[in-house]
Amino acid sequence: MTAESFRADDEGATGVPSGPRGLLDILGVAAVLLDVNGRIALWSPHAEELFGYSAAEALGQYAAPLLVDEEHLDEVVQLFARVLTSGESWAGTFPIRHKNGDTRLVEFRNMRLQDDLGDWYALGIAADHSTVSRVEANLALSEQLVAQSPTGLALLDTELRYALVNPTIARMNGVPAEEHVGRRIHEVLPHLDPAPVEKLLREVLRTGTPIVDMYMAVETPATPHEERTYSVSFNRLVGPHGRILGVACSVVDVTERHRASKEAERSRRRLALIADASARVGTTLEVERTARELVDVTVPELADVAAVDVLDSVLSLRRPGAPDRGPELFRALAIKTEGPSDVADAADPTGRPAMYGEDRLVTECVHTGRPVSVPHVGPEDLLRIARNPEAAEHLRRAGVHSYLAVPLIARGEVLGALTLARTNKPLAFDEDDVLLAGELAARAAVSIDNARWYQSVRNSAVTLQRSLLPGQPAHSPGLEVAARYVPAHASSEVGGDWYDVIPLSGDKTALVVGDVMGSGIDAAATMGRLRTATCAFADLDLDPAEVLRHLDRITEGLEHYIATCLYAVYDPQRGECLMANAGHLPPVLVHAGGGPAELLELPSGAPLGVGGVTFETTRVPFGVGDRLVLYTDGLVETRHDPLDERIAALVALLEVNGRSLEDTCDRLLDAMRNPGDPDDVALLVARSRPPGGGAG
């Protein structure tokens, strides 16, 4: 090996200095070759940068006098002689004199070389001591940061094989660091689907666009049978001259943070569900409607299937305190499924009673008053959930895998149960689900309890009201009559309206419509007293105004009650009606010969019970075929429409002739009244007919 060959190697195959290649260039490593006499035989470009002398100035010069201060000259000569004579390499730090006169520390490594002619040389590799120290510190720091980092760090080469991993990622994966190197991701993590991950990594390699904070759920050898969540970031690693080295990966275990975030989101959704239930459940005082609202809230947010079953004894208002043993008779009020399901075939038809044995879970729920939860349903559990084996088979086909029943408890009484099941949702019911279902059931139970008592009071009021009203109107000479009573939707409004048809002497008939200005059972009772009194005074064949005067005196004696009343007496012999009004809405007269219906303007008087009021009797012609319509305010009054417009609409409906009186009643109620109207209605329609004539 000659000095020329060293120069060729230092400058590159073409003799042109090559560009930076990495760490040696960062260190600025210089090469100096000395012959056996200590003369400089090779001087690299970095040597010129390090010592300040050009190759022309250095080549052929004795190295020691050129580069070393006189005080270190003997030591350098001895080191040089030892390297050449023994072949022993030497490395260390030595002070060197720069061309500009400065002295600087230089890291040296010296070794003996022999060329192809047998001549010996001493090769010195040198670098600035401060630069070497800085690089050593940086490398040590980088190594410690990587090794001690709590973040998992890995380098994948361009073939997506592990090239380097730190201890943290080795612990995360449960595989020693050395066993990562040269292997692909799926070879280290067998439970991970490699296709989507490797697709992302190749995209990062291709585009250089990093992926930051991507969540991945992975089961690793370190955590078998437990899926952990990791935040993963990928970025392309590029070396000098833009050469792509691979992909740098950083991994942080965020399982607990992810769980906390999911739990916070779950809590938020639960609070939203409770708030939704507060707004949507119990909007009406109807037991069935409240049950439907409850299942609508729970499906699909909490369960795939929901049903409300109430004890039949509760709906019948029998004595509370159901036995804690034996079978129970339930009545299904509502059921809902998320989409078509075989569960619907297994469910009890709504509104019909169904007996469940003591061993059934829903029976256990109402007997104990505590939730019954089966997180993972098996074949034997299905037999305890369903009413019979056939229903259990439907539940199996529907995929019921988790079951929960919570009691409906209001005012200390178990009313029934809310039963939930999951078919499509993969997770089983947990303790949080039990608490949430219990909260929803508790809120709904109060509404159901209120609704059942409301319906009981309403039924009592309606029953009393109907018992006090007349039955089918009696046959009256020369008169055809049809009547209707429609109770109010609200129990608190039932009870004040009445009608009556009273046969009188001389073939005459009294027609009465009244409205006690009160509500509930007390109003119904007051109405009964007034109706009885009206019948008694009618038998005396008094003038209508006189009858109202007597009724007014009676009503004055009733505390807190007044009433409106229209009293009319039809005389077929005279073809007329005598009418008196006590604050009631005017009747409508429809003439048989056609023409517009007529709203009769009668002196209205004051309601019964005001006292000291004079009533007037008005004579109204009422010929054969004429119709007279008497009604209470529940037929025409609404909260939003002017009363005169509603009465005008009623008059317009009556101008259509050719219908039976029964049809007329039905048509008026259908057109003028809406379901749920808050007031009851009494309606009486009479039509005169020739003596001996049939019904028209």
C-alpha cells in the first residue's frame, strides 16, 4: 500500500472529495500517515481542517516539530517509536499546535501499517477532542433517553421489520428486545391483524406524512386475554442525503385514560338517558301510555328488548301486599324490540294476563323487590326467563345473551317489573346498567302508580255520572230523541254535565241539559241532586221559568256550586216549545223545510245558585220535522278557538239534513270534539214528528 493509494481511498474512486457520509464527517476525522522517519506521507482534507496546514505545506515535513510543542516533543517521539517497533496501537488525547499558534486537544488513535513493498507506516486517526466529547455526550444521552423512556420506541426498516426497540416496548409486547429484531409486527403480536397496520406504515414510508396519536386496542403476550389500548404514532425516518431508513414508532399505554374517557362518556350518556326519561315518561295519566314511553326510552339506548309487566292485582286495585311465594298473574303493558326479532313471538300479548310460575325470574323480581340480573344467559336461564319452552326457543333464536329485570316500586308497593334483554349489543349488563335501569324503573313506577289511581278515580266518577244519567230516552208522543254523554279525558273534569228527557202530562215532554260548574265525584253527586229536583218540579207541570226559579233556590243551598241549565217543554198539540235559560249556551233550531239553522237567542238569565235572579220563558214554534239541539260547553269550547267561531261551526254542521238523530249525534261529536279534551259533554237532539209517525 502506497501513500498514493491512501490518497485515492481518502478522496474517493474518482479522486473527487465525496459528500458527507455520517458520523465520521460530523466528527471531522482526519487521517495522517507517517513513514518510519516520522515524515508526513499522507494528509487528508480533514487534516487540513483540523491542523490548519494544507497538503502542500504538510507533506514531506516531520510531523513532530510541525504539530507538537517542544515540551511534548520527546513524549511524541517515544510513542511513535513504540507503535512502529512493537505494532501496538495507541489511543488517547494529546495537545497539538495549530498553524495559527493555538494549542488544542485532539483525540488520536495510532496504529502500524505495512504496504505491499514491506515498508512500515504509522497511521494516525485524529478528531477534535471537544467535538468527540460532544458527540459522545449526545449519543450517551440519546441512548439513555431511548432506554429509559416510559414511551415505547421502535424502528422498523423499509421492509417493516423491527430494527431497534427500547426496553419499554419490549415490556409492553412481552417479548425480549433481541427477539424483535428482524421480525414483522404480526410475528411479535400474533393477535393483531397486520394488514391495516402495514398499509398505514407503507403510506407513511411513501408520503412522509406522519400518523399521530392513533388508538389501537391490542392483546399482547404481556397481557394475554386482556385487550389494552395504546396511542401509536408513526413517522418516516430519513438519513443524510434523504435516504429513507424506515419508520419510527412511539407507543404509549393509554388503557386507563381510555377507560376513564369511555366511562365519562358512558356516564354522560346515562345522565342524558335519565334526563330524556324525565321528559318523556309520564306525560299522560294513562298506564299503558306510560309503559310504552318507558320502553321507548330504554330501547335502543340501554337494551335491545324491553317489556313492562304489571301485576294484575295492582291494576285491579286489590289490596296491596302480594304474597312472596307462588305464581303471579302479570299483565303485559308494553314491549319494544330493536328491529324485527323472534323475541316478539316469545312475548306476552299486551293487555292480556299471563301466569308466571314461582321459579321464573320476573316472579322472583316482584317477590323480592330486588333486581335479577343474568349477565350471560345460558339454555337453563332461558327456561326461567320465558313463560314456556316454546317461548324460550324464540328467545334462543333471537340471540338473547344477557337479561335484567328490575322491580317497579312506588310508595313501597311492588307494581310489576321492567325486563330488559340484549341480543345485538355485545356487552353484558353490568352493575352500572342495573343502577340505571333501577333509576328509570323508579321514575316510571311513580307515573304508573299515579296513572292507575287516576284511572280508578276517573272510572269511579264516570260510573257515578252514568248511573245518575237517564237510560235510553223514554218514548214521547210526537217526539224522537237521541242523546250522548262523553266523559272528560281527565278524571278531575268528569261529573258535571247532564241531560234528561221527562214525559209530562198532556203528551208534553221536558228536555233538559245542564252543567254543574265543578268537577269530580262531588260535581257528579250535585248533578244527581239537581236532576232529581228537576224531575220533581217537572211533574208539577210548572212554567219553565218557574222550574228554574225553584232549582236556583235549591242550588243556593249547595256549598261552592252553581250550574247552568236549559229547560224546555215540547207541546205536540200546539207545535211549540217553551224554553227558559239559566246562563246556558243557546240551543240550535233546524227547520224541516230547509234553510239555515237558527241559533235561538233566549234571555240567558244567570246560572243556578247565584240567587235573586228572574228567569224568563220564551215561546218557540217547533213544527213537524224540526230539530232542536241542546248541548253543554264541552262540545264547543276549546282553549285556543273563539267561542263564537265554534258555535258557528256547530250551526253549519246542523244545516245538513237527511240524517238520523243517532247519526247527527255521532257526526257532531266526531267533528267538534278531539280525543283528550278536558271537559265532558252532554248532547241532546230532538225532532218533532206527526202523532203516530215512526222514527225518522
